[in-house]
Amino acid sequence: MRSRLGGRVFLGGQSYGGRQASMLAAGEAGLVDGLLLLSYPLHPPGRPSELRTAHLPKLTAPTVFAHGSRDPFGSLEEIEAARTLIAAPTSLVAVRGAGHDLFRVPRRAGADVAAEIVAAFLGLVG
């Protein structure tokens, strides 16, 4: 990718796509300049002991997680704990009332979920 692009490279995905993006970035340091992980599937629903975090300590790119407070694939507290495994800067956009589909949440007063996520990402990777 770097040989074909003149600028910075960002990678991300929603759910399993985010997991695959993070695994790819962890497997090759310097591959990307930032990650955006939407509804990261931290563990299968109802099985919190089966964490999908083994590769997270290998991440070197700034990473933004956006996660719903009602996501069965991981609580906000579990995502916060997973963030501590990453040495690079991270941030979390907590979407109150959202499940695994971040954008299927009753519109909060004055809030725009997509705008919050974009602002957090740009703030971290600037």
C-alpha cells in the first residue's frame, strides 16, 4: 500500500471487519497510520472469557474504538480494559444506548454519532 500511496494510510472496519483490520495492522508494524474500529467484537456474546485481544499489544498505530453501551460483543468497561493492551494512543467513543449497530440508536438530543466518531478519529490521528 505504501508504495502506491503518497500520503498516510488508515484502516478500519465494523465488527469482524474491524477485527480483521486490527489483526492485519498488528501483523505488520508501520502498515497503517491509524485504525478506526467500530463495534469491535471483543468476545462472542455471552462468552466474555473468550477474548479476542491476543494481537492488540502488537498494534503500533493510533486506534479509535467506537462502541455501543449495549453491545453484546463487549461492554464499555471491557473495551476500556482492551485499550490498555495497546501501547499506541487510543480513544473510545462510547455511544450510549447503542448495541452492535452503532448507527441504529435513537437520535440523542443534539448528538450526531457519525460526527462524534469522525471528530474523535481526526483528533487522534490529526
